[in-house]
Amino acid sequence: MATQSSSPFAPILKYSDILIAVAIITIVVMMIIPLPAFLLDVLLTVNITAALVVVMVAIYLVEPLEFSVFPSLLLVTTLFRLALNVSSTRLILLDGYAGEVITAFGNFVVGGNPFVGFIVFVILVIIQFIVITRGAERVAEVAARFTLDAMPGKQMSIDADLNAGLISDAEARQRRKNIQREADFYGAMDGASKFVKGDAIAAIVIIIINIVGGFVVGMVQRNMDAGQALQTYTLLTVGEGLVAQIPALLISTATGIVVTRAASDSNLGHDIVNQLLTNPRVFYIVAGVLAFLGMVPGLPGIPFFTLSIIAAALAYALKRTEQTAAISEISRQEEKEAEEVRKPENVVALLQVDPMELEIGYSLIPLVDASQGGDLLDRIVMIRRQCAIELGLVVPTIRIRDNIQLRPNAYLVKLRGVEVAKGELMLDHYLAMNSGNVSDEMVGIETVEPAFGLPALWISENDRERAELSGYTVVDPVSVLVTHVTEVIKSHAAEIIGRQEAQTLIDSVKSANPAVVEELIPNLLSLGDIQKVLSNLLRERISIRNMVTILETLADYAPVTKDTELLSEYVRHALSRQISRQYVYNDVLPCLSVDPQLENKINAAVQRTEHGSYVALDPQTMQAIITALTNELPKLTGLGYQPVVLTSPPTRLHFRKITERVAPTLVVLSYAELDPKIEVQALGMVKI
């Protein structure tokens, strides 16, 4: 209300409903009550003005719904125009005069020639009826149908956005209201376009009636001869028809503009200019075609050459504008980048550390370049798949970079920005490793296999077949790198898995087994506690792929203890079949046992704190345990078995802590982690 009171049209807006009602009644009354000629002139001028206003409003529309009153306005303007037709017809037939406006159109516009005026009128009616009106009617019909068909999908889209929290209830209601208004608008336009069609038909009928009726009235009532009657009444009728058809043509044009208006952010004029004057090549081609037509014999050269020059000039101007815009865009981009660099907040981006990186020297770039046959990227994908299957760990994306500071053939593996492994490759050679059964010694460049530290040789491709026949294990450089990266991932899996990675694994379990997750988190354990348990398992290369069993075990024992080390031991017991089967040979587990007296001594030295437990043994005893273990391990490795030590459940964790620094790959199992079907073969005992 405050807005209306401050507007100069406030009184009109206040009584607008009364004014519109009076206007419509007046239009109907005009068809019955005769109007004086001067008033008819005023109303005909008002009709033309109203048509111009409607066209201008349609041109400056951005969305059709901005002119939602147009269907009703179309009915009112059509009714007003028909009322003027009735009034002007009455004056023409009664007085032979219908005001200055009609007379001027009948004489000046068509040069006083009734036949020419009639032809012009017929052409205008054909344009309006066949071209504009019929096209607008069809567009309105199709738009109404498509809008109604699209309503369910739009409603579902609004509901989805509302459920996702992207929009509020008020926004959802407003969008639903707009959809309903759009459907109502195009439905109304489909019907209102019939008014324009009917108006065109009525105009043809009216002019025929006026000519015939005027001819009869002139000869019978006014004693005119046939030529004079035809001249007088035909000119008046044609003038009246032109006065009525020009506003009708404008209204029809406005109807076509409104119903064909597509979604846009600006008005019609801006869109036309912006979309036509975008490609200078178009105008260069047009200029060439016009110049060619100007040179064709018989065609007027001046108009074609003139327009050709104008088109070429326009194309040149567009090209210059395009180049200037491109330069300006580059300048703006450079300025924007400079501003970003100068911003203090830009330093934050430098703090981001990639989970894993592989830096390579420039000589190793062909390994990554697919055009040179490099398949390292595909191999990296396979590494991530392999780790997911073997460890149950989703390895983060490994970023590969070239580093000119490295030696040409060197590579570097980083974990969270810190170097954890490195090595060198020779792309034109193969790595040959002695398998222990070599019949013929090879000559090559001595090196060390980077993944396991085994002695090896770099041999040429020509010696590859001979080396394989001699018993060497021959590997290509890419496989060496891939094996090293895989081993790095397995060795540092406990560091790779963080809270976010743990959350990803838990979410995948929750989708299929929500009950166990909801019971465990956050009532019994936090995400950090679960991540520590998973890290403990991966540290000893225990696969966490069976997440359901891991979480169920944690849910069983979390009410008893919150010690993540003890919880890890309980999980290992639950995964006994999976763990023990990794080290079994034909249902036999070759291993070393631990002296029971040593186990008792270790258990007695365990100190428990709120942050975990540790073994408080004196350095001499610790060294004696390590020495005894070192002396016993060859009994397994000499037979080709993986080193495995078997202890009692209370001792396993603490024995592992004692030995992990000197033998990080040593497998320490407890009796609780053995499958009952497995036969234990103790090949030695660790004792002091």
C-alpha cells in the first residue's frame, strides 16, 4: 500500500477495478449508441496508441509471465476494435462521413484510389490472418500442451530440491505458484489467439458489407450514380478498414512476440542484436555474395555494391571488437590471477598436501605419455584395485609429477609430502634377479631391486631371452616401479588410512548393514577409535576388507574396553581363518614358538597406561630376545618359508612391539588366530 500511495498513478490503481468495468461496459454500449464523428476520431487514435503500447511492452519483455494479463487485454482490445467498426459503419452508411481519421486514410494513404486501397486492405488482412495470427495460434497451442506435460516433472524437481535442503518452503511455494501461472498463461493464450483470428475474419466480412451496403444506400437513398456511390463509400470503407487493421496487425504482432518469447535474461531487441552481430564471418560471406550479385549483368549494381560495402565494414568492426574483447578478457584474467596471488588467503592453498605423490625424472616421462606407449597411469589404476582387493583399503589418488631436480632416471614416492621411498630405472634395459637356480651368470649393471632390496642386474633387451633361459627373473622397468609403489602402499597402509578414509569404508558398510554401524557409532566408539583399530590391522598387513566382521566384533567388545590395542586383538581373533590361511602350506603352519618362561617374563613386564601399554624390560633382556630371534629365523628362511612366530594371546602384541623395529616384516600370530584345521609345525623356539 505504501508503494501505491507514493506512485503518481495511485488514484487510478485504487479504483482500477471500477475503471476497467466501466470501460468494458462503455465498449459494449458503443455498439448500440451512435457516436459523433469527432469522438470517433479520438477513439480511433486511442486504438492505435493502445496497440503501439502493447507492442512496445511485448518487445521489452524478459519473460512472458511479466505480461500475464495479455490474454484478457487481447479480448478487450479486440472488443474495442469491433465496437469502433460498428460505430464507423453506422456513420458511413447514415452520413457518408466518418470523421477526419477515416477520410485521411481513405484519401491520403491510398491516394484516393478505392481499388488500390481495397488491394492494400486485403494484403494486410492476409498478412495478419494467414501469417501472424495462424502462426501465433499454433505456437500458443503447442506451448500450452508442452507446459502442461512438463508440470509433473517440474513439481518433482521442486520436491527434490526441497527435500535436499536446496530451497526453503517459501521458495518451493513460489516456484509451484510460478509453474501454475505459466500453465494458466499459455492455456489462456491458446484461447485468446482465437480472438485475433476471429477479428481478421470479421474485418473481411465488415468491409464487404460496408461496400455493398454503401453502394445500395448511395444509389437508393442519396440518388447517386453508380460510379459516385462506389467512389465515395468504397474510399470510406477502405479507410475505415485500414484504420482498424493497422492496430489489429500491431496486436497480432505483439501476440506472436509474447508466445514465441524464449527464456532469456534481456529484452527482445538486445537478444536480436546480441545474437545476430556475433560472428563476423557471416557478414564477410554476405558481403562477398552481394558483391558477386552486383557484378551480374542486368542487376542494379549500386544497391548490391553499397550493401556489400556496409556488410564488409560491419564484419570488420565485429572482428576488431572481437579481438579487443579477447585482449580485454586476457588482461582481466591476468589481473585476476595477479590479485589472487596478492591475496593473503592464497597462501592457504599452499598448505594442501597430496596423500600420495610419485615424482619422476624427465627421462621417465615416456612411462606416463600414452602417445609413446607409456601405460603407467593404467598400472596405477590396477594398483589401487589390487590394494582394495588384498587390503580392503581405498588408496587415494596418486598424483604423478615430473621433477627436474631429480636425476633423469630417478623417481621418488612421497606420503603426505614426505619422501618414503626412491629408486632408479633404466628404460632401455630389463631388471634381472637371481632366483637361486641360475645356470649361467649374466653380465650387466649391478643394482638393487628397490621393492625388496634384492641384488639384481640391469641387462639389455638383447640379453633378455638368454637371462630367462639361464634362470633369472626378468622384469621390465615399469613393472619394477609398479611393484615398488605397491610395496610402499602395503608398508605404509597404516599411515594412509585416516579418519576420512575410515568414514568412506563405514559409509559403504552402512548402505547394506546399517544396524551394526548405528549400534557402534557414536554410542560405543568414535570414528577416531575405529580408525586406530583399522590402522593397527593394516600395520601388520591384515586385510580390512571384511568390515562387517570388524565392526560387529568392535560392537561386542567395546562395552568391555576402550583400549584400541586390545580391541585390535579381539578383531584379529574374529579374523582368525583369514589371517592364518595367509601363511599356511598344505594345511601346515611352519613357525617358531616362544619359550613359555620368556612369555611369562614379557607379560610380567607389561605396564598399562591410559594411552596404551608398553613392555618395561631392561635393555640386556631386550637385546637377548632379539639375538635369540635372529638366530632362529634362518630355520624358516632357509627352507623358503615366511618368518612366522607363534605365541600365546596375551604375549602376541607385546612380542610384536619388541621385534617390529629389527624385523618389521616378521609375522607374529597367537594361538587364538589359528584355524582349528591347521597343523602347527614348530621348527624352532625363541628363548633366552
